[in-house]
Amino acid sequence: MNDVKERIAAQLAAVRGRSLTYTDAEDDLLLRQHSALMSPLVWDLAHVGNYEELWVLREAGGITPLRPEIDDIYDAFKHPRKDRPSLPILGPGEARRYISGVRGRVLDVLDAIDLEDPDPLRRGGFVFGLVIQHEHQHDETMLATLQLSRQPGLVRDGELPPGRAAGPAEVFVPAGPFTMGTDTLPWAYDNERPAHRVELPAYWIDRFPVGNAAYAAFIEDGGYDDPRWWSAEGRRWRQESRAFAPLFWTREGGAWWRTRFGRMEPVPMDEPVQHVCWYEADAYARWAGKRLPTEAEWEKACGWDPEAERARRYPWGDDDPGPGRANLGHRAARPAPLGAYPAGASAYGVEQMIGEVWEWTDSCFLPHPGFRSFPYREYSEVFFGGDYRVLRGGSWAADPAVVRTTFRNWDYPIRRQIFSGFRCARSASPEQA
Ligand code: AVJ
Ligand code: FE
């Protein structure tokens, strides 16, 4: 096998190891639905195998279906998450056997495939990138499910670099054009394409994600009850949810506590806030006299190199993320403190844009101009419109394979079981611009 194929094989092995770790638990825990928002863990496990069967074996490899009778059960569009427990899903043992049977044949297809094949699914091994990224995204979803399960001891934790109190709180981004999206990143999804010029007026963006200390100040200032800060829909969400703080926070003995993977701990005030929905992020920004960045503002501050006049793959350049640049890949089960990654700063000096938390932006999920659906409409196209808001960056639970300056995530504005936070921005005044 050549280098590209070896790299793909290593990434396939790594992501499967990850999925098996998250499902190394009692059958009951895997079959149970911990929240109506989530699938039973064993559904995710067999779904990633079924996706691999559909895309690598059937579409790219031309192999006869192994288990066509289960396609329906694992079709995310046929059955919303809340209905998945009532499906005749494979049990944990059967699911593990099925996905490992699929995987064996996937490696045969990898061995045989011509990476120069003009077919866009096979070319450069795109289809393997598709399934590797898909499985990592489901692994992150499984972590969110495990967090909701409140079971202690299932999720690995680890060490992270210390934070640092550093310099100015905001960074100035001068007016001017930049290139948004990509034509060249090999595993980029259809929704990141094509590359196109965007002209932005000057703005300020927070150097760090909003931290727990600042967010607690918003709560303690009565922010949740003050209608001035909330949109009409946000006020409705507040009334219905009766939210008073980020998900998993409680107030005890005059201090903030949170449950993290089944354990109670004081809220670390120097970490980025996570488990907030779009409405909370939007309200905080108004309270702070700012607003959420648009997706274009976020991407320019993250990836544009104004001197070289080109977009970078990561904030710091094109080199792979290492442990000194970003908190990715579930190194620890939490975001790192603010200021922990000076070496991960963008060309403009904005920090921790990748890793830590998915960052809500002001933008709805819409196609880039010139968008073409590939390889299927249900990956991105069916979600375009006003219902979803875009999140950028990638959380501590996102794998480097699913992280780049152009990557777009999206969710409903009410969602907060995901590892979501935000940073703020504001338009520059005419004198500043
Ligand atoms: C891009 C994270 C919104 O989890 O719904 C998984 C990714 N697409 N299976 C999701 C996805 C198909 C998707 N998000
Ligand atoms: Fe999926």
C-alpha cells in the first residue's frame, strides 16, 4: 500500500478504536435512550457501519449489499432520534460483529482502489474521508449522549496546558476581501465549497471564547430575566425551558457547580463556557454590548493570512494540529483554560478558534454561492434555510480529521447538549475603520 492508503487505514483504525471505547459498556447502557434528543449508543454504532457499507462497499466498491434489510433502521431521515429505541435495532454484540464484517471488506476495497480514478467518490480516497469524518462526528454525538447519561467513570479525562491571562480582549480585523470556503482541501464537504471572495467591513472579534467567569457575571447581573437582551424567540425559549444557566450547571452554597460525565465539580471559571444554546449566546452578546460574529467574520479571523493573501488550513498555518496548538481529539474531557494555546493563534492573533467548543455564529446554514450537492443531498442541502444556525471551529471532542478553518457544523438554535460555546464580535466605528 502507498502512503495515502496507509494514512487512510490508520485513520480508519483510529476512529473505530474510538467508537469501540465509547461503547465499551454494559448492554443496558448502550440500549437505553438517555435523552429524547439522542439515539441509543448502539444505534450510532451500527449506523456508522451501515454508512460504511452504503458508501464504501456498495457505491465505491460495487459490492452486493451485505444486510440490505437493516438499511431502513439506520436511515437517519426515516426515523427521528426520539423514535429510534422502538426500532428493531441490532443488539450490542450483533452490532459489533456487523461493523467489523463491513470493515474487513472496506480494507479490501481500499487495497484495490485506484486513487487516480476520475470518479470523484474514489479519487484521492474521498469516500474514505467521508466515512472517517462521519464516524468521528457520531463519536462526538456519543460523547454528548454519555454526558447526558450522567454515568460516572465511562469517559476518559486527561491533562491540558494551563491558561494565561494575556493582553487585549479583542482583535481588530481591518476591512477587505478574503477567500471563504475551499476548492482544494481534499476531504472538505460539499457545504464548504466552492472558494469565493467575500468583502467585509472592519470589525472586532474576541480574542478568546467567552469564559465561564464572564458568563457567570451575565447570569448574576440578572441576564436571563432581562428582556432587553433576548430576541422574541429567545424569550419564548427561556419561558418554555426555564433555563437559568448553561445546561449541567447548578447553584449550591453560593457557588456554581456542574456535572461533567457523571461527576460534580465547581465550574472552572477560566474555561470557555459550553452547553449554551444559540439564544443564550445571542443574549449574552447583547448584554456585553456586542453581537455574535457572522460566519464570514469568524472564518476570516480564523483562517485568512492577510500578508500571504491566502487562506490557511488551520489558524496557525497548514501544519497538523499537535498537542501544543489546540485542544482536539478528546485529549481531556473538557475545554482548556483561556490562553492555553498561544501557538495556535491565527494570523490576526485570535486564539482557541479550533478545539475547546463549537462556536455559535449569527449565520443561518446556507449554501456558499455556486454550491453543488455531493455526494448526496441529505448531507447538507436538505438542511439549508433558516432553521439551523452555523457553529464553527470544533470542540475538544472533535477529531483533527473533522477540523479545518472552512468546516461548517449546524444545529437548531435551542440545542445545548452539544459542546457549544461562542465568542463575540462588533462592527468597527467609522473612525476605527
Ligand atoms: C454535521 C454534525 C450536524 O450529526 O447530524 C452525521 C453530521 N451527518 N451523520 C449530524 C452527520 C450524517 C451532522 N452534523
Ligand atoms: Fe450519520
